[in-house]
Amino acid sequence: MQLDRAILQVTAFPEGKDGQSLDLSEEVMGFSLTDHSAKMDRLVLTVENHDLRNFDNPIWRRGVILEVTWGYPGLTDSRRCIIKKISGGTKLKIECDDLSAVM
């Protein structure tokens, strides 16, 4: 049995969790998830910014809710998180906390 190619889908909800969603999958170069049992989970995205346009993009701002889905078709996992910190230059590092951080 051959599995299809793995997917990574990032959807932003800039107006809150009920706002219009935007698919940002093409913007993201990579991600990592640190799943803590005693602390809040942390998700870090790496976003290409070679032309520096993402500095002005309102999607990559603190407080924006993201939904990240990854894995193989039929075997995906999904998390909702909130952007807490943005750093970098030509490659942005977007640090997100689990959505429970807003409670």
C-alpha cells in the first residue's frame, strides 16, 4: 500500500473563529509542534518572506487564530492556535499557542 503525499494546510481566521477563512498553505515552508502534557502546546510556523511583504500582511499578526492540519489523506491531525509572537526577516518565525490560551 502506497500512501499519498503528506499535506500541510494552514487556514487563518483573521476576524476571530467565526470570521472568513483564508488558506495560507502556500505561504508556509515548515512547521513544528511541541506537544506538552503539563504545559500549553506550542506550534511554530516558518513563512517565506523574501520580498518582505508579509511584514505588512494583517494575517501574520498577534491574536489571529490559525487552524493547522497535517498528515496523510485519511490520517490527518488538526489544531487551532493563536499567534503570540512573530520574529525574523526573510523567513518569519510565527509562534502560536494552543487556543486554550485565550480562555
